[in-house]
Amino acid sequence: MDVGGIGQNNSIEYLVQQYMLYESGPKNDLLDRQDDLRERKSVLSDLDSKLSALQSKAERLSDPITDYFASRTSSVSDSDILTADASSTASLGNHAITIERLAISDTRVSQQYTDTDTSFSGFVADQTFSLNIAHPIDGDEFNRVDISMTVSAADLALDNDEALYQIADAINSAMYTAVTDETIGSEEQVRASVVTEESGKSRIVLRSESSGYTHRIEFTDSADGLLSALGVSDNVASAGTAGGYITEVGTSATTSMLNSKFNIDGLDFYRDSNNVTDALTGVTLKLLDTTATTQTITVVADTEGVKEEVNGFIDAYNEAMTYLRDTTQIDPDTYKRGVLSDDVTYRGIVYDLRNYTMNQVTSVSNSDYSHLYTIGIEADSEGQLSITDADKFRTAIETNSNYVAELFNASDGLATQLNTYLDNHVKTGGSIDSSKNNIEDQLTSLTDRISLMDDILYRREDQLRQQFTTLQEMMYKLQSQQSFMGSFLR
């Protein structure tokens, strides 16, 4: 029997859930509001990322120290002879170079010994000697230090082959210690080795780790003249089985054959290294081979490099603008509102950014280059920037890169102004940070309200369950009474 519809679906739970669906409406509204706020916070985080990326590019192009618009590129007539790498400080132009010799390391050799002989057995006492090597320091580029080492008499009494190895080991160990305790740098040490030119014949070879006259090896002999006996310190060229130097050390940078020698534009240069950074301002040369034939070094404006820098800025700008339009405006086709469309602060960024790109830069040194369009950069109908006239851009760079630079890094240049403007939005405590903190406060309040409402709904659900149970029990009693009364009426 169905009494008043209570028996429908034969379930108190069904009735409770139906009522709770209705009474949960306010809570669901709060949950929807919570989802909206979380989406808004996520959008703000993404916007912060995109505007920060744009600010980073603007900060780079407005850097007062590094002029990215003065980028240079260099080339040489024969890259097998030398290479050249130009920085932004290099002057444009051509240079003629010939290379007479390359820098090499100072190498000294002992005389040649028969391995099985005992040529050093006459040294009955331990022998201490030192090598004097270069260790330039601030304020003294010619500073040198002495590295001492000792070879025991017992080691010198061995066969020549063993004795030479003991001498080389003493030198290498002393150098290792000097590097470890930072007396010298690893590139300043002298390495010793034993070589065998023919079976049964050996000699010691000392070689400076770095090239050039500065890194020449000088000697202080032991009391009994071990180095002199070896012939390794002899100031003569090694020939045959005799010891001495392999390359003439000379007495100065200009007389030493250890230094490279080259001629640029009619002037002679001598350097310790084949990597030369101070011959041409802003140009690093790497000498690879000698040549009497004049080679050409050409330094020109790196238009492609500058273009890459500017396009990096443009890409960051366009990405930020696209995201701002999508999140702050109403889609004209679907009429869907962007998440930030109700916030005048973020809608205003779109117009501000666009105005900055169209404004005249008044502090430029050449008024012919005072707008972006004067160097070939323009915006389309959507506000997206691009280099629309590559020839105009290239001409500006090649004529004077400063014309392009000032449009970005002058006191009222685009990059300078954007860097300051965007900082107000992306910095800690800026507009985006404040908006996200405000949202977080709202989310915390909503969480508290939802928690309170959960408690209320929980109690209400229990109350409804009890009420419906009582009502059902009453209906069962009424049904029983009706059945009992009906039995008397039959």
C-alpha cells in the first residue's frame, strides 16, 4: 500500500538525499566560487611567468654594461691558419696579419744515458735543487716562485734507468704538492718524464705546462751540481746525446723563440700564447699555423646576432600580449569572458604595452630613428610585433648600431620603460602578487565557510533521517490501525 507517497522507492535514504541536494545548493555555490578563484590564481601565475619573461628580455636589452646591439662577427681568409672571435667592443674593419712563429713550451732535456750504467753513483749525499717557474699575481705579472725537491743518494746509486725515474718522480711530486697547496696553478707546473730514444738509452725531459717566455724554466742547482751533471740546465741547444734546451729561450719576450711572433697591420707582436686577446681590441685570435702570406681579419656588425636578440624580445612581448588578450577580453565569436576580464588593472596592461611600442623615444641621438617603425619593426592589427622590413633593420645596424640600441635602452627607450613598468606587476608585493594573496585569503575564508556548512549539513542530514524514520513508523501504525478497523467492517 502506498500511503502519501512515502513508500515511493521504499527508501528513506532516497528522500534524505533529495532534500540534501536542495539544501546543499549554497555549499555548491561556495565550491564553484572556490574553483573560479583557483582558476583565476592559476591564470595570474601564468601571467606572472610571461610578464617576467618579457621583463627579463627588456632588462637584458637595457643593460647599461653590455651592449647587445653592438654585437660583432669576424672572419678570416684562411681558417686553417688562424681564427678570430670578435666581441661587441671590437672596431669594424679589416686587418692584415702574417704569422712568423707559434708559441711553444720551454722544453729541457738531459744528456742521454746508458740504462745499465751507474753514472750518478758519485753523488754520495742527498741532492736538493729547485726549479724557478712563473706564477703571475695581481700587481706583478712577472712574479716567479722556487719549487724545491730532493733526490736521495740511495736513489742516485741505482742504475741510470732507475735513477732517472727517481729524479723525474721527485720533480713531479714537488710540483703536485705545489699545486695542491696553491703555491702555483696546475697550468704553471713543469712536468718531468723519462724517454727512451733507442733501446737501452734514456734521458729526462722537462716541459713547462704553459707556453712562452714568461713560463720559461730556470734552475738552482744542488750543492754538488746534479743538474749540471745531467746537462738539463745547460744554456745551449741540445744536440745529439747532449743536454740543453730544445727551443732557444732568449733573454726577453722579443728575443725568445718560445713566444709567438706575428705582424698585424705592419706592427710586430710577441706573445706567450697562441690564444691572443690583447692585440686587437675586442678580438680574440687563435694562431694555428705560420704563414708568410698575408691573411685578412674582417670584423663586421653582427646583424643576425642583433636580430636574434631583438626577436627574442619580440617573441616574449607577443606571447605576453596574446595571453593578456585571451584572459582579459571577451571573445567576439563566443562572447566568452576572459578570467581577468572584470579586472581593470590587467585589462589596462594590454593598452599600456601597446602604447609603449608606438610611443616616440625622444632621447635618441638621431631623430630619424625615434620610433620602432624607423628600424623596420611594426605591429599588426592584433598588436603582434615583428621585423616587417629586414632591409631597414639591417641598414640601421650597419650604419650605426647605437641607433637601434637607443630605441630600446635610452632613458625613455622601450626596454628601459618596460623594465620599470613590468616590475610594478611582477615584483614581490606587486599587483600580481597582491592579487594572488587576496585570492588566497578568499580561498581560506571559503574553506572555513564550507567546513562550517559541512557540519550544518551533516546535522541536517541526520535530522532528516530521524524525521523520516519517525514519519515512516507513524505511517506503519496508521496502516495497522486501518487494517484492524477494517476487520470489524467486513
